[in-house]
Amino acid sequence: MIGDDITTDIHGAKNIDGITILIYTGKTKKNYNKINSVEPDFEADSLTYTIQIIQKLLDLVV
């Protein structure tokens, strides 16, 4: 799951054992309360970096 909302996107995906990428281009900002939140598998500042993360994950599968 790629999402910009730590609560609905990332937490929801973690509930079904999904791999998560939190992207800081929308709702959630870097200073969110990490102590009381679920941790994403990956964090990205841009769509470009998100694509790089996905490519690395795909390389591991192939």
C-alpha cells in the first residue's frame, strides 16, 4: 500500500499484513507522532523515491 495517511492507509494495510510505503506528499507530515502510530515499512519524500522503492522490491522477487 502506498499512502499519505498514516491512520487509514498505512494502519489499514498493516492490519492485513501488507507492505507499506508512507509518502510525505499529502496528509501525513514527517513530524507525525511516531510513538503512538504504526510504523510503515518504507518512507518516501517524493513519487520518484517511491518508484525506486517499488523497483527494489520487485528486484527481490525476480
